[in-house]
Amino acid sequence: MNTKNIADRLERKKLKRASRKKAPPKAKRAAGVARGSVKKKVKKMAQGQRKR
């Protein structure tokens, strides 16, 4: 929801909450997708070369 043009903070918050409530629930994360702490870590990045 675009609330850029609403200056009042509380009004903006109220609208955002209402739109979140109306939105359909998000799908569950797929079984094979690792979350942040479970992701494989890169030991040391090589300089000047993309590793990810």
C-alpha cells in the first residue's frame, strides 16, 4: 500500500494495518529453502570476484 502522501503518522499506521489484515495470507516457505541462519556460509570472500 502506498502511504507516501499521508503526513499523519498514526493515520498511516492505521491504514497499513488495515491493508495487512485484508491481504491474503502468504504461502509457506518451500521445504528446501534455507533461512538466513541455516544458509551455507562462505569462509572467506575472494577479492574482486563474485562468490554469490
